[in-house]
Amino acid sequence: MFPLWGLLSSSLLLLVLVHGGKYSKELNEAAAPGSPKHQESGEFRVVKLNQIWEKAQRLHLSAVKLAELHSDLKIQEKDELSWKKLKADGLDEDGEKEAKLRRNLHVIIAKYRMDGKKDSQLTDTNYIKDGSESDVLEDPRLEKLWSKAKSSGKFSDEELDKLWREFKHQREKVHDYNILLETVSRKEDIHKNLINPSDDDQIKEEILHSKHWELKDKMRSINHGFERLRKVSHQGYDTNSEFEEPRVIDLWDMAKLANFTERELESFREELKHFEAKIEKHHHYQKQLEISHQKLKHVEGTGDKDHLSRNKEKYAMLEEKTKELGYKVRRSVRWTGKSGRPPREA
């Protein structure tokens, strides 16, 4: 049978980055609920996650980006706390899970431009406004295709918005591939320099071999994505298309290549429809949050305290809802990557 779950895993799971800073033992400890340490820690139960969250707020990220970061940190928090239990039970003797946690955290830091690296892409002129932030595609092939699509006159504003999400999804796939490639290359260098390989090193070599297959799967997905974007950019959207969300389109295309029966394929289609509805709901709240944020900034300048209070309440409600939905979507993405199917939940 076609290895669908492997492709889904490689295309959807958040990948890891190995370089970055070190944390002290104290900062890696999660504060127990109800303790004075927890009460002082703020938004998260892991101190270092609170430090990242506080830094992000000082950087004045947009409301949508902050909500997205919050969802990523909640997933990281869950993984960190699960790892602490595993470690207490002696189930991470080789430290592989701990290393993966560190790499995942560095991915988050890099994703939101908090790694201290100079962002050379900001000099690029071919971007569109996404909420209150400029966004760039970073890849010349994507930039060229997007430029042609924008000027073609084939797309309505709503279709351009949908197409832009597809381009960003493709950018993320390329970014994830590069991160994995860097990780694999670094591990290969370490392995080559070993003088007396042990049994553990043999196991790590097998893991490295599996990463090479993951790289091939990712490259296959990237090539498929470029083919789709070329077709859509030149021909426009097919009105009979099954799905609109890029991540769901990827899953559906892979499912059609798998050795599914008609009944299994129909079942998978229904699951993807529910998954897409959840993602679209998240997109809706993201847009409403950005609108509310802009309105709140305007009202703050008027001096109308009653109006300001009402807007703050609405903004807080939208912010919480966006964070909640963002967390659910990310959790679904993680589950889909592991199981090959979206979770059965509302």
C-alpha cells in the first residue's frame, strides 16, 4: 500500500532546528499549578516559554501573529510537561526527546524572527500586506509565480486571498525542508567524526537513514506544490475543486494516490471537510481579531472611555477565541501527521 501516513507526517508535522541558545536547569523546570512560582510565571507553566511570550509582546508583533505564537507555545508547553513525566519514569535515557524539544523551540523562535538574526528578506519589494504586517515569499520561484497571478486579472480579491495562503503554505514546506536538511547534514558530520561507533550510534545511524527518506518525501511534496501553483496561477481556480485550504488539498491529493477503496476514500473526504471547516473558522477569527485590533487603536486616541472599554472586551474575546482555535488546528495537524487522518472532533 502507498505509504500515505509517511507522506502526511512529512508534510504536516512541525520540524526541528538544532542550533540555538542554552537554558539553565531552573528555566527548564515547569512550575507546579498553585505554587508561588507558578503564580509569578504568567501565561505558561514553563518559565522559558513565558520569557519568549514576554519578549514577543515587547517586539510589537501583530495581534494575529501573537495569537499564532500563543498557540505554538501551548503545544510546546504540553510537550515539555509530557517530557518531564517521561524523564521522571526513565523513558528518555538517550536524551533524544529532550533534544527534539529544544529543536522545536528554536523553530518557534526562528519562525517569529526572535532569534536575533538579521532579516534580509525585509528589503524585498514583492510582498502584500497581511493584516498589519508585510509578508514575503522568500523564494524567487514563488515570487515570480505570485507576481504573474496578481497581474493576470483571473482572480477576485477573495480568490487572491486564498491563493496567497497556498503560496505561504508552499513557502513553509520549503522552509521545513531546509531546516530538516540542515539537521541531517549536521548529524551526518557528527557521525562521520566518530572514532569508535557504539550500539547507540548504530541506532542513530538508522534514524538518520529514516530522515533521508523523510527528506525525499518532503521534496516530492514541494515539487507537487509547485506544479499545482503553476497550474492555478496560469489557469485560475477550478470551480469544481473539492477543497480550498492548502493543507487539506495536500492531504486529499495524497489520498487519491493511495491504494484506498472507494468507501475509504469517501470516509476520508468527509473527515477532511470537517478539518477544513475548522481551519476556515480559524481564518475568520484571525481576520476579525485584526479588524478589532485596528479599531481598538483608533478608539484609544479618541478618549471615549466607555467606547474603549467595550472595544477592549470584544478584542479580549476575539483574542481568546483565536488562540483556542489556533491551538485546536495545530493539535489536529500534529494528530494528522502521526495517524494519517484528521482527528474525529468537532
